[in-house]
Amino acid sequence: MRAYARQSEQNMKTFGRYAKERIDRLGKSQKTLAEDLGVSPAYISQILTGRKNPPDLGRLKNRAQLKAWSDTLGVSEEELLDLIRFELHRVPPRPEPRFMRMRKLLLRKLSRDEAGLADEIRSLALHPAESRAIHALIQVYLVLQEEWSDATAFAVNRFKEFCYRAKGDRRFVEEVLPPFFEDLPFTWNWDAEVNDLRLMPEAAEIRQAMERIEEVLSDVQGLTFGHTVPVVGHVSAGEGFEYTDGGFSVGEGFEYVPLPPGVDPVLSGVLYCVRVRGDSLRELFGDGALLFIKPESWEEIKDNDLVIFKRRNDSRAFVKKIEFSGENLILKSKNPLYKDIVLHKNDLMLLERVMSVVF
């Protein structure tokens, strides 16, 4: 289940309260805002005090008002629209991006004809296209930073390992990559049907790096880059596993396993994997089994699917079978040592589908 970004639904501020706090904090004038909007100060006062609903700023006819509110409050239009949509239409706010600075860079570099994709990206904490774009930029960065020698970073397995390690390093993705690529001209787009990224370099450095990457990854016959999946930790019915913002377990080393038979190869850049530890899940699979999990897969989950879930304010994720009961979820265990868990869907921070199990 998606992690809602700025605040949970229960704690969302009203638009009026949020706007009043921003105006007071910035020392702005309600009268000036009223003049910018072409309305009376009394109207602004009624919105700020909650006596009147805010205007639906998401409508095209209110575009000028949205800009005026955004400029006066000193916040993005997207943030204001989240508040408005929730207050007027009960639409949950969009999740916080996993990599805020990197997302801003990627949206600026996105092809102009990809407006629909931009909206999709903003609706998820980490969109598959975004994830693949980050991976592509990491490849380019590593090639540009290392010696051009096959004996060093460009042995295929080592290069792949460097890429996955870099992708799991939140500081690297947020603080190193965006400024490095900010002034290097390129655009990119995404073919959703085949889950494929196209990077279109305008800078000679990027173009040369991409040519070198293609050479490196074709060095070993039959070895296809991206058809491995990172193992991020261990899981059991009783103990759970650490699930961090970067998607990798705390204190665990990296390991990569082949994509299991029967799973679409285009998912290799999306899935992550956990390894079963102990016998607490022996009714389903034994010690050492691998569970391949698809992020952001809430909509795909059906009764009796195997899922990974994590409650709010809990650092550990667990594996169970699921059954839906209205707004509640029954997370079931056949092992009598572990009781079934009944949760409301809003109690969950994470709910993702196990796509495949390898024993």
C-alpha cells in the first residue's frame, strides 16, 4: 500500500488552516492576497477560518487563482492541489517521492510529449520508469568516473554490483547524481508496453558513456544485464525483516539472484527479493526459499495471494496470505503458532504482492 506523503489522511490540515499558518509565518497580508485574486478580504477571511470551502483550484478556469495562492504562500502548486483534492473530493494526497531531488531532475529532463507519464510518476513513491532512469544514469556516472579499463570497474559482474550498490545508497542518488547531471543535456522517455527506457543524450560525454556501457554489457555471451534481482533481507512469519526507504535491509550485505522462470523479464528492473529464514513459514515453503516481490502492486492483489506487508510506525515487514473483507484485510497464517491479523487498509504503510517463490 502506498505511503502517503506529507501527512496521513487523519492528520491532513484543511486548506484554510494551512494557508493561514503560511501567511502568518511569512508575514504576508490577507488584503494583498485578496487583491491578487480579485476578491474581497472578507472572502479570504472566510476561507482561512473554514467558514467557506476553498475554490477547486484543480479546474482549468481557476488556473490564475492557483498561481496566486502558490506565489503568496510560497509553496508548490502540487502541494496546494493535494490539500484541495483531499478536502473537496477526499482524494488521498500523493506519496512523498523516494528520491525528491532526483525526481525533480528527471521530470525536467522528461520528453515534452510525456505529460501523462509525469502525472503517473507523481502518483507513486517510485515509478518503474523513474527507477529505470536512475539505474541508467548510475551506469553513465560510473563509466564517466572510472578508468576505461576492463580490468577495473568494467568487468561485467563488478559493474553490475557497483550499479546496484549505488542505487541502494540514498545519499548518492539524492546528493551526487542530480548536480552531476543538471548541466548535461539529455532527455528521456518510457515505453510502458515493454517496460523500456530510452535515454537520448545531447552531451557527447553521455553518448560516449552509453556506447561504452553497451560494449561492457555484451562482453559475456548470454549474460543479460538487468535479469537479476537484489535480495534485500530475510523474512519470516514471526520476525519480519527491516525495510528501509531505499528498499534495502539494514545491516545486510547485497546479493543478486537470477529472475525466476515464468516471470516477465521486463520486471527484472522492478522486483526485489527476500529470503525465508527459519521454519516459521514451513507450511508454505522451507528455509532458504526466495520470494520475488513487486513494489506498488496493491491493485493487483487478490484473495489468498501471498503478500509482504508493513504496519505504520513499524520498521519491519512480514509475509502472510491475504483475504479482503470490506475495508479490512485479514492477514492469515496456517501455522498455529502465529495468529491471523486483522487490519484496516489505512493501518498499512506497505502491501505488496509476492510474484514468485523459488524453493
